[in-house]
Amino acid sequence: MATNKHAIIRYHALDQCFSNPGRRYFIDDLISACNDALYEYTGVAEGVKRRQIFEDIKFMESEQGWSVPLERLKDGKQVYYRYSDKSFSIKNQAVNEAEAKQLKETLSILTRFKGMPQFEWMEEMHVRLESIFNFKSNTNVIVGFEQNQYLKGLNHFSELFHAIQYKKVLSIQYRGFKQTKPSQVNFHPYYLKQYNSRWFLFGYNEKYDNISNLALDRIINFKPINKKYQDNKTINFEEYFEDVVGVTVSNRASVDKVHLEIAPSLWPYIESKPIHGSQRVVSKKGGEVVIELTVQLNYELVTTLFAYGEGVKVLQPDSLKKEMITKAKALINKYL
């Protein structure tokens, strides 16, 4: 049985009923208790059925659950439920086998961060879970992630992660792609984001008095400094990137309607893997598909469109069309 969020709430509601010796809980009482708990925690009146409660009880009694010591006691023609051991509760038990398997599956994904010091503990956790629950180790990799373990700057990840956690202001020596010499900046770190196999640090940049991003592979060194940390009170990073392709966000740039003509041979790919979340079809004529994106015009958008070559034609805005023409001419000149 899958231990999803609603199931966990039901198990703990049943556990509370079974461990209460001062009241007799019949099946209808158990149903009501589960419905009340679900409504309290989720705001959803799920309407748990009798059959679901019996399945939950069966799972809780199994070795995959918690092997609960449950008694079924008669009161006339009805049956009520309680633990034979009054001190028993699933809250006092170790992780059960089903939970451990879920942990292992989760850890197997998280260990793709291998090479980052912050996550070295995961390999040890794998070994401990396999030892405790006698799991058979799967030596074949079954999930592959795009991760460049040799990327310069990954060694900074752990310390930057901690600086965000513990709100430390950093003095960072940094050299951007267009800088001939490194610069020094005081930085209040807020967020780490991966894009195109590279990692970027976002935070408040004192030099420019705004939110900036720094590529980890361009950071030369950094150290904590004794300054008051400026908390992030304005930006929700789950929404911050909604209007852009990539990681370059400008507070001054407007959001434009970008119309692109997609070649028939390329459309199945772009349909299944949208360029941006705002992508929508404007028209379809003779195999050509015109789509619209609602985005800021930034470097990553241009490079993404340019990578599609002759399969994508920019129709509007004119500023983006001219930039694509300029880049295309520069490329042609390289071969003349």
C-alpha cells in the first residue's frame, strides 16, 4: 500500500484511537476520526470508506507496516478496536519497511549530487538502511541526471549552502566572463539554482544594490565577513524565474510577447519540450506552427533559439529578430 500523504494522516488518526483506553472505537468511529483528521490537516472532506479503514488496519498489522498489537473486542454484535499493549504507538516505533523503501528510493535520486560535500552523508545512509532492513543493493544505475561532476566551482557548493542556511554575509572575489580582472563584492546569499549543468548563486549584491546571480565556476574565492545579514523579504524564488528562460532576470526589463515560427520537422520536439512555460500555439498553416512565449528578452533566450538553427524563425518583436540576424551574419562570416 502506498504511504501517501492522506494515508499517513489516516494511520496516525487510527493509532490515536487504538491507543486510547478510555473510549471504545467502533468502525464508524474510526471512519469519523480519519475524516476529521484529513479535514483538519488538508481542508479536504475526503469521505473515507469502510473498506479503506479495513485496508489501513491490515497494513498497520503487517510487517511492512508497524506490526501493531491490535485487539478486536465484542460489545454485543459490534466490534471495537484497541491495542493490547496500552503503551504501544506507531509514533514510538522505528521506521517500518515500507517507509524505509521509500527513503531508499528518495536517497537514490538525491545521491546524484555525488561530488558535493554537503551530500556525502547520503551514501552512508544507503549502507545503514540496507544493513538494517536487509535490502538488496541495486548495482545498476536506473536513473540518469545531467550533472557535470568536473565543473569548476562545485567545491564551493557546501560552504555556500551553509552560508545561506546560517545567513552569513560573504566577501566574494569574482571574475565574470567579460571581466579582465577579478572584482570584490559583499554578497548576501539567498538561493542556489542549476541551469544548463551549471550552478548559480543568487543574493543581494551590495555593489549594485540589487539581486544578482554569480556563476559558481567564476567564483575565485570567498570568506564570511562580520556584517549584518540582509534578509530576503521580497523575492519568492519559486516564482522569480517564471518570466525568463534560464537564470538572467532583470527588474527593469519588460515582459514581451515573442512569436516564433516552428518548422514541421522540429514541432514535435518543441511541443513535447516547451521552450518556456508560457508557450502556446497561435496558428498552424501548411505544417508551419506559430507559437507565442511571454518572456523577458535575455541572453539565455537568444542562445536557446539560436541552437535550433533554421528550425525556428523569430517573427516578433523586431528587437529580437534583429539580434538573431546579427548573430547569424556573424556566424556566416566565420566561415567566409
